[in-house]
Amino acid sequence: MGKIKNGFQELIKKLSSDPEVGGLEIRDLSLQYANIKKGKVENFSVRLPQGVMEEGIIKEREKLVEYLLQLHDMIAPKERGRVIKVTTSLQASIIYTQSFKIPLVAQEKMEESASLNLQVISPIEAEKACMSWQKIGEAQTEQELLGAFVEKKSVMDIQKTLDEANFYPVVFEFSALGIARLLKTLEGVSKERALVLEISPEGMDFLIVKNGELYFDYFVSWKKIQKESPQITQEMFEENITREVRKVSNFALNRVGGNIDEVLYLAPGMEAQVQAILEKNPGVKAKPLVFPEHASLGPTWYATIGSALRRDSLLKKEQGINLGPETLEKALFEERLVNFGRMWRNIIATTLGAFLLLYGALAVALVAQSKEADLRLGEFTTQNRKLELEALEHRANEFNSLVRYIGKIKEEKRDKSLMLKKILELADNNGVFINSLTINKEGNVQVTGSGASHNTVVSFKGIVAKESDVEKVELPLSRITVSEDNAVTFALSLKIKD
């Protein structure tokens, strides 16, 4: 059954994207969020008024929810329903740390051995504590672990508050772990035995880093330093730094196995003052802790950025301190499962959307083609009708022309026949007998006939020539002859005018 579960988890991991996990640092006077995307830090912060949190404990939960929602709106504008995954960094004032050693045991026995030792050394009753550990060193016969402890109620209160503001705490750690993690990325500083002093609005935090791993964390609040005094004087400030540095150095000499190589300090706006105080201690080599890559953000962001870097170790399943009630594997599996479902939902939705778009595009194309075909058909029909009308009109014009031409011919025939009748009448009236009368289409008329005498024929020719509808009346002498019975025959030509 376990193999099936592990196989399913591996399948989900391969088929889904890795979750985005930022760093969220919660202090008495501020909320800070940082996320690293493609090597660049995205950061947002909200100031908390005094009284919302004290010494790392929630005092006004509703107000804290309100400020967390403000931060959420900065991170994800107009996406208040989105759940933001974070490595939550708790204030050092509620954290207890202690290193311890266990014999070298097999990996599967290591968790059991470490848990038993944690319960023994816990400064808080086991049932009221959240405790965790991480490996910080190893020798031939034993290995060294760092244990961390916090009251369970404090963690549960913060977790419920984060849930209400749609923040999902994948891991609970503390600021010293973030600074130590970021310190691993820095070249040119001693990581064998270094003391890191962080001065913040909440107090002073002393970290011992051994071989790049956090070995010890010790926090002193300003409230503890101030006690009954109205304010912290310069003398009190200097005295406490000197005393605590000496105390931590002695601890390192006894427990870490050597003197502190150098003191690295984070003191925004107080660098010169802190440097002068530390240099008064003989043998102390001090310098400000600066990360050039993040210098523009300043020291107050180093712990938050370090917590954001925790994501890489989470994805690699590297063992580390987690003071939350949930296991890392469960949180990551749930996140990947959600991402897996969301990814395939998006794939299915995108595929269906693509098909719908394709179908819509085809439908639009078909409608457009149909309209274009109708338009072309209409144009073709209109053009054909136009051609037919033009042909009919042309035929009608031809027909009308023919009708007019025929009418004209008839009219011409009618007029010319009248003229021929007129010639016949003139012949009868003037004693001329017409033998033949012919006319061609040009209107040329040939008249043959006879008269009683030569004068009668010539007189007839003159009478015809006087008619207004004739022209070119010709009667050559050669066409006038006298027959045996003394009758005079003739051949007259004329043209009827158009």
C-alpha cells in the first residue's frame, strides 16, 4: 500500500508544477513577505501598530487578520481568494534552541532517536510544545543536531490567523534560520565559527554559525533590558551588547570548540555605533553583514529573503526544522495535487475552448462563404438579367427600326404609286397612250408609249417635268420614232423624288 501511495505521489509530482512558496516574517512591529522569481526578489511589507503583537504572541487577532489581508492585497491584487504559500518565520523571542548529540544510527532510526532526545531536553512540556530538529554536524561515532522548541498554542494561534487571511504556512521556522541560510550564499566571510548579531526594533538576536549551519540562537528583548527604566540609555545599550557578546563567546568556546572568528552584525542605521562598541572588546574582529545582491533592500529583509530560500530545500526534501503541526511532505503533496487538478482543468478547458473557437471560426467562414455565394449569384443573376434586357432592348430597337423601315418603304411605295397614277392621268388627259411603265427601288421610272404627233409627245414630256415630285425628265430624240401608221412612239425616263 505504501509503495502505491509513493508511486502516486511521484506521478503527481512529475505531472504538476512545483508550488510557489515565499517567505513571511512576523514580528511585533511588522509583517514582511519576500518571494524569489527568476533570481529577483519581490517584496512587500506592512507596519503593525504597537499592541497587536507582543513578544511574538498575538494580542489582537482581528487586527492582525486585517493587516495580513492588507499584505495579501499587495502580493495578489484583486485575488483575495487566492491562497499564498509561505515559509513562516516566527519571532526569536518565542523560540528556544539547543544543540545535542546522538549516536550514529540508521536513517530510519534517526527520527525516533532525535524525537526522544527532544522530549528530554525540551524547556516546555512535551504535550504543549511544537519541536523539531535538523542535523548540524557529524563525527565518527555521533552526530550533532539542533533542536528548536515553541509553545504549541502560539503556533496554532498564528496558523489560524494566517488561514483566515488566506496564507498557507507550509513551514514554521524562525529568523535565525533564514539568516544562516542566506549566509551560505555569501563569499568572503568565515562560516567556521561566526557570531551574527542582529539588532531590530524588538531586541538583540545572537546567532552562532558553525561550518555554515546554525548552531545556537539567543534572543534578548528590549523590554528585558529596559526593565523598570523609562528608556534605554546609551550606557545600557553599550553595556548589554558587551556583556551578551562576551557571554555568547564563552558559550562558543565551551560548546563549539573554539573562539569566534568574527562578529557579523546587522544594525540598520546604527552601524558606526555598534562597530565602535564591538571594537572595544579585545580580540573581537567585527564588520557589518552585507549581502551585495540584496543591498538595495537592506538588513531588515535578510531573514525574510532567507526564509524565501527555504523553498529549494523543501522541493529537494532536505530535512530541516519545521515547528508547524503539518509535515512538509503532506503540505507539498496537497499543493501539488491542487496544482495537478488545476493544470488538467486548464488543459481540458483550453482544449474545449480551442474546439469551440475552431467550430465558431468554421461556422463564421461558412456563413461568410454562403453570403458571398449568394451575393455572387445575385450579381450573376442581375448581370444575366441585365444582359437579357439589353439583348431584348436591342432586338426591340432592331424590330422597331425594321417596322419604321417597312413603314417608310410602304409610305414610299404609296407615294411613288400615286405619282405613277398621276403620270397615267396626265397621259390620258394629253392624248398619250402608255404602253409600259416601270420603276426600280431607287425611284427611276421608264415610260414607253405613243402619241398622235411629235408635238403631242414633246408636250407630254413638258407637262410631266412640271410635276414637283419628279426630276430628271429626259426624252432623247433618239427615243422618238414614227411608225408606219404615222403614230409617234417614245421612251421617257424620269426619277421620282424621295
